[in-house]
Amino acid sequence: MPPVLAKEISPKELKAILDSGERILILDVREPNEFALANIGGHLIPLGELEKRFTEVDPTQTIVTLCHHGVRSRHAAQFLRAQGYSKVSNLSGGIERWSQEIDSGVARY
């Protein structure tokens, strides 16, 4: 069966959603040490734990997955979509691109 593709969202699109006040969950799938270095207030579930912990996330909620550069979070978004989560997007370029385009105060590593 082919993988379930996840929608990509740009940092500017995510910022617009956050600024609008729409309720979304930013699901950060990086490791705890990465999250400690730089984060934008997401809910941390490392990718290696997602298969066991994905039920912590409400399937009716709008979700944006996030990692360092967008690769792990793309896998996470595809996994969630395969589990029936329909409102999932991946932050293209990850927290690195967020720092470059939206908030330079977010540490780059």
C-alpha cells in the first residue's frame, strides 16, 4: 500500500494560523535535548515514541508536526494520517526554517 502523503505547510502559513487564534496542536517529534535547545511551544512526542503514544493526540484536532528540518515530522504526519488523523500537516523546513523566516529568537542548531 502506498504511503499516505501529508500536506506541507510553510512557516508563514503556520504563523498566520497561530495569529488567527485558531486552536491547533504543534506536535514536536524531535528528541528532548533538541526541544530544550529550541521550541515554539509544541507538545513533545519524539518520533521513536509516536507509534506507542499517538493516542495522546486528539484525532479531531488540527495538528502541525514539527522537527529540525521537516523530515522526521513528515514521517510523523504520514503515520498519523495512516491512523485516520485527517487534519495533519507537516511544517516544511522544520524549526530551522521557522527560525530563519519567522522568529530569529528561536535558536538554530
